Amino acid sequence: MKANPIIDEIHNTRREYAERFGNDLHAICEDARQKQGRQGRRVVPASPKPAEHQDIHDHAA
């Protein structure tokens, strides 16, 4: 596959950002929530809604 400089830059930026937080997903998410608040955006709740039960056997192909 041919190298894409834009994709490479995205990957490098993501890697550098994650390294600033020791690759700790919780710390990265907390930083994102703080940025949302500082920018006046709606802060996403920390606790997700529970998933609805789905029986995977009901939808056979």
C-alpha cells in the first residue's frame, strides 16, 4: 500500500497525544471532557446508558 502523508500525520498526532497521558485512556478522556467544558460545548456524561438486550439468534441470515 502506498504511503499517505496525511494519514501518517494523523497517526503521529494521535500517538503524540496519547503519549502525553502515558497512553492512559481515562486520562485522555478526562482531557477531552475538560476541553469540551472550556470551549462551552456540552460535556458528555461519564456513565454510558446501559445497552439494550439483543438476541443475536433472532436475526439469522
